[in-house]
Amino acid sequence: MMADQPTLPRILVLASGSGTNFQAIVDASRERDFPGQVVAVGCNQPQAFVLERAAQANVETFVVNHKDFGSREEFDAALMAHILRYNPDLIILAGFMRILTTDFVRAFRGKLLNIHPSLLPRYTGLNTHQRALDAGDSTHGTSVHFVTEELDGGPVIAQAEVSVAPDDSRDTLAEKVQQKEHLLYPIVVRWFCEGRIQLGREQVLFDGHTLDSPMRLPDS
């Protein structure tokens, strides 16, 4: 008899928009040695293009429309019920435009990753590219972090920088950052699936050691 094939860690993606980071992760997961499998995409917007991307990639989808619920708690409870059907080892927020409740975050502690378009702790929240321009920053970038109860405040795992050119606009800067996101997120997902990163009490553990500062993908 042939030995059973090892079961790869199960990845579930939550997204609200076009799904470019989902696409980057799915593309990476098709590599022969990738240590995880994308099992589903959840979305809160019925018309989001990420659902089409998932269909093209033969990835299951589900929609939990936040407009159908009277409170954030009710929405999160319904979302959690859908997620649990897939028994994921990792939940990836990829442009998921919902603030999650404390109960939701605690239920999946250590299994939730998010990507944010700034060099955290700078510019939590929205409109990060314009805020970087308004501040006259010479560098900007993106961060992948564990999700905790504090909005965009969980321990940062890795970051990628971009240079801010004098003629950059919000849109050109956003495009630069998005290109870095598509490189950085699959790398961090790979580390998680390989068991190299974990969430400690308040810090990232990398290969069993406390990560004193985020890993960096250099500007090119």
C-alpha cells in the first residue's frame, strides 16, 4: 500500500474587492513545493470580482452580505459559522473591508493574517497612500501582521518598502505598494504553513525565536 499523502494546511481567504492578493496567493499555491492549499474564499460583497477569480481558480466561495445583518456581532457570527465548515488552519484577510469583533478575533487567534498598505505602526486605518504623501515620506510600503483586537495593531511579521518619488500620486504610489504586496503575502503565508511563524503572547515567533523587528523585503 502507498503511504497516505500528508494533508497540507488549509487556507481560507476573506476579501471584499477585486482580489489581487487572493490571486497572488493562489498563483503561489500552484507551485509544486507550496506547503498549503487554498480551500475557500469568503466575501461580504456579492458582486466582488474576487468571486470570479475564485471560480476561475476552482476555489469554493461563500458570501455573507453584511447588509443582511443588524449588527457587527450578528454578521461575524454568521461569517464564523461559514468559516468553521472548512476547518481552516489559516485565515487570510486580503482586502476584507470589515472591522472584526473581539469575539471573532479571539476565536481564531494565531490563525488570522492581514496585509495593510503602510509601514506599520505608521498610518493605521484608511487612505494610507495620501497620508504618506502629505507627510512628505521618502519611503512607504506594506506590512503583514497577525490580527489582534487592536485595529491594524497586531504584531508585524514582515514588511516591504517602496521609494516615494517626487512626482508620485496617490494612485502611482498605490500601484507600487500593491506590487510589493503580491510578492510579500505569499512569502509570509508559506512561512506560516511551514510552521516557521507563530503568534506568541504579544510578539511574533520566527523559527521558535522572538522576532525583534519585522522581516524586510527590500525595495528594488
